[in-house]
Amino acid sequence: MQFDLIMATQFSFLMGFIGMVGGAYYFTLIKSTLPIEHQSNAVTSAVYCLMAAIMYGIINYKYGIGTDALAKGDYPTVLRYVDWLVTTPLLVLKFPEMLGGEEAPAVALLVIVADIMMIVFGFAGETSINFSKGATVIGWAMFGVSCLAWLFIIFILYTAVSNAATNKLGPVKVGLSRLKLFIVLGWAIYPLGYLLTLISNSADLRIGRELVYNFADLFNKVGFGMVAIYTVRQIVREQKIRDAMQQL
């Protein structure tokens, strides 16, 4: 049972690498099809997918098929947090980027600072758990602070961002609502995985968590970017319709 789980997890590291490369390539190609004022949206997605692909390439090399790290109880926790530290700030930057206007800089500062705090405190807690093979006071404390930072990001998205989007085009409001769900539901996988390691020392559970994290990363990075691009296309379409109506 454990052997099959290890093999599936090792294979998912490779799939994560391929998926992130594919995402970076797709967003790079799609950039030229967007109006100049919206091309930064595709660039941001391409950059964070490329960064994630680099990290997944390293993870796959150290923990993928042909290695025995997982069987020995070694997990790519540090590499994951390096990935998240450099990619998630770019991901949350999409909200002020899509929002635009005078409120965007303040929103960007709040969500990026909160995101970095979430990752840093999460890293401090998870490394103490993984190294000691069990829950620690530091682990619980850092878990709480990291979750508070995540909840603060959600608070900003559903207050400042929602209020600033009131007078925006319909596709902007709909798109922002869809992207918020990635932060609320998609990101919930990570604190749940963290919590499971606090309450259990099961090796199978920890390996399975890595498997889930790999697919969650693909969903929350590539999927998030694709929804953002779809939203941009809807915004452009809506603007063209309005311009045409004004010319009648």
C-alpha cells in the first residue's frame, strides 16, 4: 500500500513539473492575443508558473521516481515554501492588477505583505513539525498566525476589493468573485494538510499530503491563471460592445 502511494506521489512530482512548464508556455503564447493594457495579466501568470516549474524540477530530481527520499521520511517542505514564497505574491497581485484604479496600490501592499507573512510563519511551523516528527508548541503557534494571515487576505478580498469593484464592468466583478474562490477554497487544502501533520505522525498521511499538494498547486496556479485570462477576454468583449453601442 505504501509502495503504491510513494510511486503515485513520485509520479505526481513529474506531472507537477510538466504542468507548470505547460502553464508558463501557454500564458506566454496567449500574451500576444490580448490588448496591450491587459498583457501584464498573462505575463504575471507565465512568470509564476515558470518559477513553480523550476522548483518542481528540483523537487522531482530529489524526490521523484528513482529516488528513495520519501521512503526514508524526507519531504520537500523547504522547497515547497521557497516555491510559495516567490509565486504566491505574484498570484495575489492579480487582484489589484485586475481591479486597477487608485485603490490598487494599497490593496497590493496589504495582500502581498499578508501573503508573505502567511508563508514565512507557515514555514517556521512546518519545519518544526517535520524535523521533530510530531506536533510542537511552535508548530501550533505558527499554524495559528499563518491562518490569520490567510484569513486577512480573504477579508481584504471581500471588503476592499469588492467595494472597489462596485463600479467596474460586470465581467470584472464576476471574474474577481471566481478568483476569490481559489483563495478561499483552493488554498484551504494547505492549512488542512498542515493540520493533519500536527495531529498525526503517519508516514502514509504525510506522503499522501504531498500527492494532494501537487495537484492543488496545479489547480491553484495554472487554473487560477486560466480563469484570469478568461476574465480578461470577457472584459475586452464587454468593452467592445459598449464602445459599439456608443457609436450608434
